[in-house]
Amino acid sequence: MRKLTTQRIAILIDADNLEIFARQTFERHIDYRALWDAMNGREIVRAIYFKPRECPARLRTFLDKGLGIEVQLPPKNVDTYLSIAGVTLAERVDAIALCCGDSDYVPLTEYLRCKGCKSEVWCFPGATSPKLRETADEFRPLDEGILLPMLVKPAPANVSPIASILSLSRFGEVPQ
């Protein structure tokens, strides 16, 4: 599909859908600046990050002030809020980037097509419903390139350095 740099695009992010998969699969967090940059410099009309319940203050400030992404914290059922935003924005943009992989968004992609608005699904392949891939106009697979570097976990405080060496050696023998 041809890329248009003059496209007007909206970005709708299902935070839990992306973040839980990234943590469980890669033990890393999403780099939202990298995701933002991947949108190819198109005119971003509106970007909304949907996170049920709460969002850490530091992340919220970065998204809002650093990237211009609006943070919405619905009490539950992000799918409904995100879908309503997509329906509302469909006639104001050329494309909507759905950063999610839930099959609950299939009706939204079908609606966007009826309205002449392109739907792009940006998600990890392992977290994306095959039906959603099929109904979207374009699937953009995410990979480790949009993740923050891995955090180094400190050693447990109650384990002595010699005990950690012994646990790494075979049969408790000290390596030579």
C-alpha cells in the first residue's frame, strides 16, 4: 500500500494490550517516542492513550507534555472508549492507527472502511487477533525496536555474593 506523508492520522492506544504483552514476553516497557516516530511524520490530528484505572504520573506527563498524547483513564472497558473515539474521528482523518490487537476492534475496522477511513493495526504479532489483521487495511507488526532497553534487575539483598557464585557453579563447586 502506498504511503502518503500528507495523511492526517489519529492514533488510538490500548495501553494494557501493548504493555502487558511487552512485559510478559520481553520483560520490557514500550518506548512511546519510538512508536510516535514510526508514524512516518504524518500529520497527527489526535493521539489518545487509553489506560484503565490509573497511569503513573511520570508516564502521563511524558505522554502529554513530551509527545502531545492525551491520556484517558476509563474506569474499565477501554475497548468501548477507544471504539467511540475511532467512530468520532473517522470523518476527520485519512487513517486511524489502532495500537492494539484485540478482536473486539474488528467492528471498528469494518466501520472505518465504510466511512472511507483507512485502519492500521500496530501491534505485536503474538498479541494480534488473526481476524483483526484480516479486517484492517494494514497490519504493522511491532517488534523489540519499539521497546525501552531492558532494566537490569538488582541481586536479591539477602543473598551473599559467594552464594550467588556457588549457585551458578555445577554441583556447588567453586569455578576455577
